[in-house]
Amino acid sequence: MPKVNYGKMLDDRLAELEASGEKPTLLLHACCAPCSSHTLEFLHSHFRITLYFCNPNIAPEEEFDFRLSELKRLVREMGLDIEVIEEEYDPKPFFELAKGLEELPERGERCQRCIELRLRMAAAKAKELGCELFTTTLTISPHKDCQFINECGARIADESGVDYLFSDFKKHEGYKRSIELSRQYGLYRQNYCGCVYSKANSQKDRSENG
Ligand code: SF4
């Protein structure tokens, strides 16, 4: 299947909005502050954004709390008038979906289910709040499957009736910019994706590589 240029799709959408002068409401699912930094800088003049921290995959709870507090600090220090809403810490649905898939490497089926869970929750929250669109910061990560994320978002949009904003936030040096902004704001950059399995893998890699 030919690769879709999701970065261009986003550029085209932003150009349309600019031409029309519209500024729709967007529920932006946020995985962490570093991934949100460039994404917010890139999107905030085009949308009325609500940030949604919904990550039942993250462990332990202290890590969840710290990533959330860094996200809130970032929004404050960037001077953005954006509300951050959060789902309470409840890892049960994540452990349910990960059953039998604990040993899989990143980008495998466990990750696909993990991403789908968070996108579903984001679409449901967007619907509840009456937001016109939803999307996720996750496409900024070079470790994530951008095509899967966007296809999954489109499927959930069809089912939920809430429009999905296609994206590839890596474009326009987005990932590099997120590193610069993380440095500028002194953000905590975690060394594992989020779940206990990714944490164990990261520890193993570091001990193997000294
Ligand atoms: S590695 Fe990341 S995306 Fe994959 S299951 Fe764990 S937290 Fe979710």
C-alpha cells in the first residue's frame, strides 16, 4: 500500500483553515510534555485546543503524576490559554488489553491496542465536550507507527462521528523542535515509552550497553 503523506494532509488542512478564517475546537490527546511542546506551538493559532491527558498505560502512578504535572507546567510557561483535562489514574484497561502480549516489542500488537484505547477515549471525550475534532501528539514520535495511528484515528472518527485531524508532527523538524523546547523549558524527558514492559526493556538495554 502506498505511504500516505500525513504531514502534507495536515499542512493542507491548516491552509484551508487559514483561508476560511475558521478556528475549530480540537481535543488534543497528550502523551507527555515533550511531545506536546512542538505540537502546541504548531497548532495553537489554528484551533481552540483542549489538552487531554489520558494514558492508562503509564506506570507507575508516580510517573503518571509527574508527566501530567510537567504538561501543566509547560502550558503555563508557554503562556497558552489552554485547558488541560485529565483522566484519573486507572491502569486496568491497559493491563486487560496487554494480556498475552507482554513480551512483544514496541510497535507490535500491544502498542497498537494501547494507541487505539487512548484514541477511543479521546474521541469519546471530544464528543462529550462537543469538540469538532480530535487528534493525538503521538505522531511526533519517531518510535511510533504514524500510519497505524492515523488509520486508527480515521476508523474511530467514522464510528464516533467526531472528525479526526490527520497529522505527522515530525514534519517541519517537529521532533527536533520538541527537543529544543524541552531543553528551553527544562522538561522531564522520560527514557521509556510508558508501560511496565517498555520500562523493563529500556532498563535491560541500558544495562546491556553499559
Ligand atoms: S510500549 Fe508504549 S505504546 Fe507500547 S504498550 Fe507500552 S506504553 Fe503503550
